[in-house]
Amino acid sequence: MACQILLRSNMEPKIRLKGFSGAWKEKPLLDVVTLYNGLTYTPNDIRDRGTLVLRSSNVQEGEISLLDNVYVRSEAATSPNVEKGDIIVVVRNGSRALIGKHAQIKTDMPNTVIGAFMAGMHTDEPEFMNALLCTSRFDNEVTINLGATINQITNGTFRSMNFLFPDKKEQKALGAYFQHLDSLIQSSTKKIESLKQVKAASLQSMFPQEGETTPRVRFKGFDGEWEIDTLENIARIIKGEQINKNELFDHGTYYVLNGGVEPSGYTENYNTKSDTISISEGGNSCGYVYYNTSNFWSGGHNYTLQNVSINNCFLYAYLKSKEHEIMSKRVGSGLPNIQKKSLQEFSVRFPINSAEQQLLGSFFFSLDSQITLHTQRLEKLKRIKFACLDNMFV
């Protein structure tokens, strides 16, 4: 649906869906929603199956997640069952940041209640209300009313909240608009998770595991055991140059800090070319493996692999699959680091046939590219939603 930007009073949003105008009206929140409380249960009530109790861990990224479920015996489930369209809100938690987090019940969930540290909301326009609870206005109300010693908001807190509302028709249109955005965000999130699962499974099956000399899954036409050698014999391991970070930014170059590329303009003042593997030497990202697609300056807390004798993309995929082993080489207290000798002695197993190396490298590089593409799309959708929430509510 098209949007329009209008001259407005302080009772109107900056941006509106086309066809809507006029001031919004202030109302108490409890004139629009009906609250219900969650279930208090004991450890003795918990069962392997029974009535599902939705808790704060079941609210993830604004959606219902069923990866961490608790069930109680049905006789103990004396609180109301959630209904499609209800919004559940975290009202008490050890983490202050979780207070106010919420999700809409989007499907029928029979035999399901909420826990005692949650609140449920019935409302005639659940999609609109779900979007309103995502706004900074609601976050501000939560922050203002949080308990001084206990991280909680009470029914009395909700009773004190007032918000501006448009008429029902505009509420319905706004609800549909944000529901569509949420659907796109959820679709992108699921696609990323699916690609990551494919990659993880492929890394397990297409690379030899501990005690194996051949992978379990292979491209057609290839056989034979894989070779094994040290990283020192496969690539030249170069530590980056320690240099003043501000000097690099003043010249508009690229600087690698603990392996993370920070762009600042364009210049020929690089010490490392693109399509280079780097491994973070120290700091919080110590041991992380990166593939650099742009020319960059390699800093003092970074190793780069140069003069690689096998397929570069294959080597990156292999090292990425062994990242936890590389990180296990960390030494030192405080901020850890990885010694060059540890990398030099690190074992790499690879197929002899360069064509198989290239196929594997291209396969995993393609997966990484898809994950990056969908991640960028997801971040763009989230930025759009944030901007819309900020400008389409009062």
C-alpha cells in the first residue's frame, strides 16, 4: 500500500498510508486490550508432554519459538489458554532487557498457556497492537515504569499507559502493513537458518571427519584418499603490520582490526590483496577465519595466508570448518592470542585433484554468498521496519 508524507499536528504520524488523515486520539491501553495472567506451577507439575507453557525463551525476535518448551500436567493448567491473535508479553525476568518483549500468537495453539512471568493481551486489532508494542513509545513506557529493585511491569503499569490510536480502519491497514513486513523478515530469517543448516551438514559430510581419510559425500567422478599436510607447507603465513589506526583512516584506506575489515574510502594504500584468507591473531575474535573480497590493510592482530598452493576457496571452507580447533590454540590470559607456530603446525586435509578442490571451494563459496545476500536483505528489512515504526506511529 502506498504511503504519503503530510503536514501534521503532534497528534498525527509523520508518514501515513495513502487515504488516511486526521488526528489520532489518546486512549488508555486497557481501553483497547484485555489482560490475562500466566500460570504459576511447581517443578512437580512438569511433564514430558501435556500443556505447553510459553515463557520468555519462547519469544525470539518478535515471534513464537518452540525450541525450548516446558510442559505441565493438564490438571495444573488453570490459567486461560492462549488464542489466535493474542499477544504475549514478558513482564518479569532476571534480564532487564527482556521486559516488554512480545510476540503475537499467529496460529491456533490448543492446550497452551503462558507462564507466570508473562502477560497475555486480547484485542480487536492484534496486528496493529503488535506493531504498537514494537515502537519506541512502548519501550519508553516500559523503561519509565520498571520496578526499582525487581525487573517487572505489573497490571497497574499497563493501566497507567496511554497511547494515540487512529480509527479502526487505519488500525487494520497499519496492522496488515506491518504484518507483511514481519512476514518478509521471518521468511528471510528462515532462509538464512536453512542455508546455515545446509552448510553445517555439508561441512560434516563433504570433509573427512576425525579418523577418516575420505569424505562420506563426494562429487561424482572423484575418489581416493585425501592428502594431509601442515598449513606452513600449503601457504605463507604473514602477520600484519602494527600501525596507527588513525593514520590509515586519514588516508582513506582499509584496516583490519582482529580480522574485521573496516572500510573508510578508497586508496591504493593496501598491504594485502583481495581474495585472501585471514585469521585473527588476538582480541575478542581471536581464531576467527575470514575471506577478504576487497584489498585491505592487514593490521598487527591479523595473519594472512599468501602464496597458497591449493585452491584458495577450498582452503577457506576447510579452515572455517575447523575454526573451533584453531580457536583452541589460543594462549595467554586476558585478551588471548594465537602463536604463528600453532598455525604453521595446523593440519590440513585436502583432495589431490585440483578440480575437486575447486568444486568444493565453489560450492561453499556459493553457500556463503547466498547467506550474505539474505543477511543483507534481512538487515535492510529490519531497518525499513524500524523507520516505519518511528514515523507511522505518534
